[in-house]
Amino acid sequence: MEHPFYNKNKKEQNRISIVIAICSLIIISIAIIISIYSGIYLIGILTFTITLSLIAPFFDMPSLKKSGRIIYYSPLFITEKPKNGTIKIHGGTLFDYYFVIDKRMNGKQRTNFIIQQYLQGLLDLIKKYENESKIKVRGTSYILNKRTAEKIGFKIIRTDFLQKIILVYNYFNILTSNSIAKNKLSFPNLNKTITFETNFKQLSERKDYIEKLNNKLINTIANNVYKN
């Protein structure tokens, strides 16, 4: 897997983590000092909450990968371990977007790349579980739209209340990820977030279509990347 962070040696990974931790502590400390002297304690509370939300993936993802609790099928497509007959899938986090997406890409190229990586990961997941037809696959996304999700074999289901709470809590994290994906400040509309579900039987039936779409995006990216 070509993930720039995981391709670094342990010393480099630790150095990055230490720099992130120190910078975060400095930001939080400054906010606390300002809060105390101004008497506006909300500044400290909001800064702590937002900073924690932003840096959490940079520590959580490497730890979860090491423990085996999450599995990368592509640099921007991740799954949790199967539980109760269901595999939960996720797109890349802020951590993954930061390290994986080429900074030279424009907004359209980045969006194509993200979707292509999603499809590639999905194909590798199908390959591993295509004989396990009864296992369900479920995910939530603000990148993948309803039309595309249905074309590749998913059906749209209601997003549960807990998932909505998690999305609201991580709003600034999602805002930053969305801005990286679009290559500009881009406020996400959480109302457009969809939850989708299927099983490997249905995914296998759509495998050829997914492969064609994936190859089409690969060719598009190869032909247009770095051309602005």
C-alpha cells in the first residue's frame, strides 16, 4: 500500500507525532492563557475541542492499524474488523488526506482521486470476501453521492442518531478534510451525508461495473493530473 506515512520508518513517524503533539499543546496553552486573561473561557474550551478533533486521527489511525482494528484496502479506503456479520467501511480520514493527496492536484483531480481510491479499496475488499455473500457492508460518506452509491450496488438507509452526533462533533475535522478534497475552503453540508448498505453478493454482481468505473478514473487522473 502506497501510503506515505506508513512508508516512513518508525523514527520518522515518531518525529511527526511529536511535532504534532508539541504544536497542539502550544496552541491550546496560548488559548488557555488568553481565556484566563480575557475572562472568556469559551475560547479555551472551543480551542481544546477543535484541536483535539483535528489531531485525533493522526494518533488514532496508526495505533488502530497497528492493533489490527482497522484495515487499509487502499490509502483512502478503510474497514473495521468484521463484527456481528457486518463490515463497516470508511473513506480516508484527515490524517490520510493530508499524507496521501498530492498537493499539486486541483479540486476536480483530488475528488476523482478520492473516489478512485475508494473504488480500488472496494474491489480489493470484494476480492477477499466475495464468497461470504451474507456478510453486510455498511458505510457513511459525504464524498460519495446517492446516485454513485446505488450504481455500485448499495442501497441508501437512514443515518442513525449516534452517527449524526459524531459528525457534528467532528465538524471542524470534516471541514478541513473537505477543504483538502476540494483544494479550497469548503463547508460540508452534513445534511447531504448518506449511509449505505449492501452485501457481498450484490457487490460481486456489480464488480465489473466498479472495475470499469475505477479504470476510467485511473485513466482520467493519469491524463489530467498536474494539468491546471
